[in-house]
Amino acid sequence: MLEFIAVLPALLIMMFGIIEISRLFLTISLTSDAAREGARTGSVTPLNGTAFNSAPAMAQIASVLTAGGVTSTSPTSVTCTPPAGAAAPCPSGSQVRATVTVLFQTVVPLLEVVFGEAGMTIQQIAIMRYE
């Protein structure tokens, strides 16, 4: 029984560490999926008159993050960058870039040493061609 009591703290720290790293990978995956979905939505959204309309892509990013229980910490951006010398604001073949940033915070106070007291910032960027 004494051996179990001596080993129990190490086992608990290891178990909670595994759970937190799993949560971290889930957050990274959700952030990456949200950026990819936003870039894809932005790449197929028709122009709003002569300007690039990022509202549907931003809504798609918010939808993916909300479904995963994650909130964005800084403004999410979806932009269209036309190729050099292009006459239109976002012609076919332009790059649509979606940037999503979230903050991962651990729920285990003992692991703040690893992830930092303020948490870990995760940023994912996806770039797709405007169609």
C-alpha cells in the first residue's frame, strides 16, 4: 500500500498531462479545420459588387469553432490577395487567406508550468485559390 501512495502522484500528473495534450491537439485540429473551411468558403463566395465579401467565410469559421466549443481570441481575418498587375479586386486565381487564432488554456493548475499561466496561442492559416 505504501508503494501505491508513493507512485500515485506521478501517475495522476501523467494522466492529467495526457488528457491536456489531447485537448491541445483537439484545439489545434479545430483551429486548422476552421481556417480551411473559412478559406474554402471565401474562395467560392461571389464578389459583393466589385469588392471581396468575407462575411460568409467569417460566419463559417465562427460556426466551426462554436461547434467544437472553442472561441477565437483575436479578430479572425479572411482576405483576398490578387496577383501582381491584376485589374479586378479579386479575380479568379487570387489567393484567399484565412487566419484563425485561439487561446488554449489548461484546466489543470499544475500544468500551467508547461502551457504558461496565460495559456498558449494557436494560430492556423489556410490559403486557397479564388474560383
